Amino acid sequence: MDIHHIRYFLAVCETRNFTRAAERCNVTQPALSRAVQQLEDEVGGLLFRRERNLTHITDLGALLRPRFQQILDELTGVRQEASRFLCLKDAHLKVGIMCTIGPRRFTGLLADFNMRHKGIQLQLVEGVPGRLSHLLEAGEIDVAIMSSSDNFPERFDVTSLFRERFMLAFPTAHRLTQHDVVPITAIDGEIYLRRVNCEYWDHLSEICTSKGVRLHISYSSEREDWIQNMVAGGLGICFLPEYTAVIPGLQIRPVSEPDVTRDVCLVTVAGRRFSPAVSTFIGAVKSYGWAEGGSMAPARRTAA
């Protein structure tokens, strides 16, 4: 059943005249008449009675008219919704964010993106790298911003955005406050509070082992705020990424010998076609001035 046939039928219903209906639909009168006849053949009965200059709707035509109007209205709504989506007026976007990435480097990007593209609604989905990779591959999120101590799988396209150092967090008046930069060997024998979601923990642990550094893990938690509060309370020390939002009272120092860094990356599925909204967001992320922000954590810092 051709949607144009339905449109021609409804035009005749409104005008009660084939000639005027053809003018309204911008087709010739014979073409419109053939289309209505084809529609009648499909439904199996007459839709109009033609009596000289008068056209009457049959009982069958009156019965089908509301259904045909509903079909046309729904199709028009679909086209309008698609147009709004393609014009970025009513688009939704799911962005996966690794849970250990702090918001400090991203608030500027998000504010700028919202100002330029108010029609795109962003939903941030938090998770560890394994979960985000699964959601990304399954199409449940559109892009992911994350880091990995290993190489990303080949099925992903990866763009490095910025590099951040790992810092050491400890309470005020701790013996490590004497250091502007803390050598790994200086933390030998310390009580350590493990951040369970830290994707670099195995790498950091291997570095400590290679340097003969022994850490005594007393607490583990998925909650970053709990770990930081316990550190501030004098229960131990922990590693934190450089741009983590930290609570007041923590002493923060870079780690050295060796320096430990991670690359925060934009990750997408290789070869996947993107919607206009996703393409716009990817372009905004890649063109954002990540390097212009410089290092946001000085060598010696106290969270106040």
C-alpha cells in the first residue's frame, strides 16, 4: 500500500473533488484517479461514489478514513522526529566514563559542548574498563573515555587525549611531606589503602615489587571518597591520578623513580558508523584544547 495513495485519498475526502485534490497534492487529476482506484483494488471495495460534479465517500471510505489518517500522521511524526535527530535538535548520547577519571579536566569540555549543541542530551555512564569495553562493543554506549595499563583491543579506535601522573596521597604531618617528589622506594613499609577500581594497580604493584618496596594493604574499597577520608584520617597512604578531585586535608605529591603516568583516551568501535550526534561529540573531544590546560597539579599540593 503506497503512502501517496493514502495521501491522495485523504485529499479527496477533504475537498470532495478529484481535480482540487490533485491540485493540492501537486499531481495531475488522471494520476490521482488511478492512485485512488489502485487503493480501492487493494482494500477490495469502492471508497468514493462519483456523481457528475459531486463526490461522496462510501461507507467503506468513511470506515477507513480515520485509520488512513492515523497512518499518515504517524509517518509525518516519524519524519519530523528523524529530522530533529539529524539536525541535532533532539538527540541522545551515552558516554562511558572510567570511574577513576576525575571531572576536573572535563567540565570545560562539557560546558562548551552544551553551549554549542543544546539539542544533544549527554548521559554519562560510569564503569571500570572491562565493563565499559563490553558496553561499547554491545552498542549500549556510544563512546568511552578511559585508560588502560595494557594495549586496547584491535577492535577499538583509540585517541589519546591527555597524560596524567600518578600522585601519592597521605595525611598532614606524615613523614613524606618532606619530599617535593616522592621516590617509590620512600614508601617501603607503609600501610596502603587500595582503590579497587584502579586499573593501574597491578602495574603499580609490579613497580613496587621490582624496587623491593613492601606495602601492607589494610583496607580496600570501591569508594574513592572512603579511601580518601581514611587517608586523611591517618589510616594509610594511596596512589591517586593527578586530576582526581580530592577532599580537604590530603597531602599530594608526584611519584618518581620511576615516574608513573597514564594516557586518558577516547575509545570507539573501529568501523562503526556514527549518528550525527556521536560524530559531533567525537569531533568536539578531539578538537578540545587538552594540552592547553597544562599540568593542573603542582609538585607540592595540599587539598584545602
